[in-house]
Amino acid sequence: MVMVKSNKRTLSISTDEQLQNCVMSNVSVQIYVEDELDYEGEIVGYSDHSITTDDGIYLRVNCRVQTNSNYLKLLRS
């Protein structure tokens, strides 16, 4: 097996502010459940207890969200 090392830094997404920036910037994220990648794509919404994607809803306590993108992009109106 060949491991490819990425030059991009992985950022953990956990706060409401980080999630809001991901939603507003249409940033692609990876959602892990029990250390297995379960979803890769955009977050469409979130609440205190859940994260909503095009594929479904994840309980925040049961998943880990990461991105390799800059979720602090400037937003244009």
C-alpha cells in the first residue's frame, strides 16, 4: 500500500461559528462516525444537536467533522 501525503492541513470543525462559516462558504467537509469516513461534501445546516447534509442528519456527539479547505473564505453578497 502506498501512502500519499497531502500538503493540506486538516482542520477540525466543532464550534457553531466554524459550522456557520462552512455552511456560508460552501466548504467541503469530511464527517467521520466511529473513525470511519461516512460523508464528504457540504453541510447544509446545523443545530445544537445535529449536522445536516444532502445525505442525512448526523448527531454532533456521534461524529467528527474535518476539512482541508479554508472555511474562513470571504463571503460575497
